[in-house]
Amino acid sequence: MIRITDHGARTSAAGRQVRKQRTALSGLAIAAAALLVAGCAPPVDDPPPSRTAPPVAEPTVAPWITDGERLGIGGCPLFPPDHAWRASIASLPVHDRSDEMIETTGRSLPVRGGFTAGVWEGSRSGIPTNTVDGSTARRIDVRVTYDYGRTDAHLDYPLPENPRFEGWPGKAWDVHLVTVDTERCEVRELLNVRTPEDDFWGFGGGHWYADSAGTFDLTTNETDGWGTTAANSSLLAGLIRFDEVAAGRIDHAITATLETILADEVVWPAMGTDGRSTDPDAMPMGTWLRLRDDVDVSHLGPQAQVVARALREHGVIINDTGPGFVLQGEPDLRWDDEDIRTLRTLAMGDFEVVDASEMMVSPDSYQLRTTRSG
């Protein structure tokens, strides 16, 4: 009994030792298996770092968009607020070739006002604006030869009883005829107009005749690309008018002529050119100039100072070829010619060429981009 008991006791102790060994081995096996499984499992990536989208620059109103309305004619606006000639160019960058273009054109070239009250050899300088109600005015058939005679057309043209031509009270220079149709709010512009009575060469064949014609809707920025200037832009768009000066503000760019224009190159807002210069530093048609801020204009006459402020805020656009640096405007009996003559104390060297490209929406439209990113 005792032996059995002792044997039984020994057997129980040995059994416990075996069980401990088996339990230990089993634990090791489970641990090894766990490690094996862990090694075979795909690695778990660390959570990606939090990413915040960069802020998107909100578009801002472009600084060249001006408030208010330009002084109209006959109840019609003179183009929309986002028209190129309405732009304020004070914030535009200077063109990277400004110095070269100014130098080539001639720093000492004086500014001249191409509009007067006085008469010289039967004519006044400037381009008058006629108004007419297109629904009741007499209409004439005008033969127009575009492209220097390569294209022929006949226009049904509303005409006032006593139209005023360039050179009024006579006819002179390019003999432009500008007429605002207040019924349709359109401006009709003709170049080198001849009536049957003064059509010495018979180009009109008994009709009124013009070398070119342009019609511009005063309520839009769109154009068909035809005009009576070398730039194919509207004459009326950039004319200096006495009523604007009398009101103390010209709220638009002014157009001007230059004699030396680069051949075969056009910059917006121009849409054509008759430039002939092969000098690569000559100004292309459409060049936009700004009177520099450091130029003293206090010595100018009161009327000329209003013009100078516009040259600084809105600038001057080259839209045609002609002798000298001549600002285009309307003749008017109320001009003080001596006052306007003080503009001649300004010269090309007082200006800088600006880069207007960021304002453009399309090269075929006068519309301004209304927002700027950033």
C-alpha cells in the first residue's frame, strides 16, 4: 500500500513535471506561431500625416475697372464700363522694352493737341461728332472701297442736314465723318468722304464715296474688326471732347498718332496697322503710353491739366499714323487754344510704355478682364 502510495506519489510528481514541460513547450510553440503569422502578415502603414489643401486665391476686382459712367452723347452711353478705352492703367507694369521704344521714337518729340477753336486756312483741327435720329434722318447710299479698293460695298448711311467733316467748317486732312445714331446708339465713321460734287476722280460713280467705314455699337465691346483708323478702332472712343474737360474729368484713354510705327505687328487693343518701320524698337500699333508720375504738370493751362490727368490715369493709345505725337479731339469754339498749346511742353520722354496684356480677354474684343487672381 505504502509502495503503491509511494509509487503513486512519485508518479504524480513526475506527471506534474511532464505537464509543466509540455505546457512550456506548448507556450513556446504558440509564441513561435504568433511570430510566424506576424511575420507573414502585410505591414501596417503608419497613418498618413494630416494634409491641408493650400488656400485658393480668391479673384479680386481688377484695379483697371473704373467706377461711374463716361459722359455720353444724345442719351447714348459711350461704350460699357469694361471697354478697353475705359481702363485705368495706373497699376499696370512698365513694358520691359519701354526705354528702347521711347528712345527710338524720340524723347524730345513734343505732344500736340490736334483740336482747336481757331480756324487755319478755312479749317479747324479736330474731328467733329454729328448726331442724328436714324429713324427719321435722310439716308444716303455710300460706296466704300475697303482694303485699298479690293473690297467694294454700298452702305445705307443716316446723315444730318448739315454734316460737319474733319476740318469743319471746311474739309481737310483725312476728311473723316463721324455720326452718332441716337436711335440705335451706334456710331458710324467714314474716311476720306467725297460727295458727288467733290468726287473729282469719280470713285463714287455718282454716289457718296469713302475709302473705309466702321460701325460700332456703343453698348457693347464687340467689333467686326473694321474701322477708319489704321488700328481699326473707333475714332469716337478716344476723342477729347470739350464737355468732358469742362466737367473736369476725361474718363477714358486718349488716342494719338505717330509717324513711325513698326511694320507687321499689332498689340491689343489695336486690330490692324499700316506701320512701315523695320526698326525692331519702333512702337507697334496699339502701344499704350502713360504719363509718368514724376512729371510736373502744374505749369499747364487749366484745360490742358484735365487732359494731363487723363494721360496719367487712362493713358494714350497709338491708333493711327500721322505727323508728330498728336492727341485726337473734337474742334469746339470753346477751346482756349493758348491753354491747349501748353501741352507742347510735354514730350515723349515724359511717358512710359505699359504692358496691357493682362487686361485682355480676347484680341478680337475690346472687353476688359474684370477680375485678377491673387
